[in-house]
Amino acid sequence: MTSCRPWFRGTLLVGLFLYGLFAVTVILPVFRRVLGRRAQGACERVVMNWNRAACRILHIRLKVTGLPDASAGMTVANHVSWLDIIALGSLQPFLFVAKEEVAQWPVMGVLARGIGTLFIRRGDAEQSTAVGETMAWLLRRGVRLLVFPEGTTTRGDQVLRFHGKLFLPAQRSHVGVQAVALKYGGLASHHAPFVGDDDFVPHLLRILRLETIDLHAHFCPALPAGLRRDQLARATRLQVTERLYLPSRRSLTPLLSVIKN
């Protein structure tokens, strides 16, 4: 019976993906056409419910500590896997900012484009600037953005430099920024990371063989509006790093030092 479970869950996930494709090609466009400005809330509920269903099928056991701050227009997190997006997307309505390669993934790329994900083309300064202006415009309208400022994924054993340019829209829009530290536990710590030359479908098949996927998401205290992009980048990275590696020795002193400088 155990050997059949991955295929059963895989079948459920295929059905969910098909529903997702129907949602982004039919349901969401109809909402936007019929409801106009009121469509945002309805579309957000559809996306959140899809993410929650995916979490249940994949057996993602999400432990949340800390409190999401409604005053923070931008949320940033360390990046380990495409599962990060589903897990965080099940908690709050976010508009995601991702690398352009995500748009080319089978199925997930179509879903990402359909929900309005913003894609950044690495190495293209002009395109990145244009996306940054769009981000700032959305933040001013009250849209919550989720950004992975490392610009790539890791195996969860390190936190790469947070790129300051990705925080410029928050600086220009004068909104607060909240960091989230993501850490996979158990067998998921070895199988969840999606890095390097990993392909989506083989990785998904490995994920389906896991009994559970344990993920701890800790929401750090939000940083206030008015900080420079370099301050935001250094301070949020410090928050994530300290939470992941020194959870019992956290101190505000290094963080305050970073903000003042």
C-alpha cells in the first residue's frame, strides 16, 4: 500500500494542476472582467486555496512562528525550493517576484504567469529596472510582494548575499519589509532543495515519495519604512541568518548596528 501512495498523491496533484490551469486561463480572467477592481480579493482567495490544497496533497507540515506584519508591504525570505512559494502562498496573499527561468517550467511556469508573477531576467539591467518600477507601483497600491533576494536557491545550509537592488522598490515606496526564515527538517532537508541543474518533474517525483515535508517558517520583526536598500538587505539577511543558525542567541545589537550604518 505504501508504494501506491506516491502515485495516488501524484494523481491528485495532476488534478490540482489541471484545475490551476483552468483557474488562470478562465476563472481569474472572468473575475477580472466581471468584478473589475473588486476582483483582487476573489483572485487572491482562489490562489491561496490552490496553495493550501497543494500543501495537503504534498503533506507539507508547516510550522509558523512569529507574526506576519500587515504593515510590511514587502516580504523577503531565503530560498531553498519551489515548495517555498506554495507554503508561503498558503498563508497570505502575495504577488511573487521570481527569476525568469521559472516562467519556462512545465505547468508551474504557466501557473506563475497566470497569477501575475513578476519575472526578473538576470543580467538584463534595463529589464530589471522596469520590473523594479512595476514593483514600486504595486507597493504604493497596497499589493504585498514576496521576494527571494538571494536571486537563486541554496540547499538550506547557507544564506547568500541579499541583493540590495531588489529592496529599492520598498525604499522608493516607503513601505516596511519583513523577513521570513525558512528551514526544512527531517528527510525534507535533503530532498526539498531545488538547486543547480535540477529539473522540475524528477524533483517533484522525489518529493512525492516523502511521507511528510516539515518546514518551519519564522516571521521576523518587520523593519520600518524609510531605510535605505542596502540597510534593508543587510538587516533582513542578518535576521534570517541568526534565526536559522543561532536561534537561542539572538540579539538586537548587531541588527541595530546594521540599520544605523
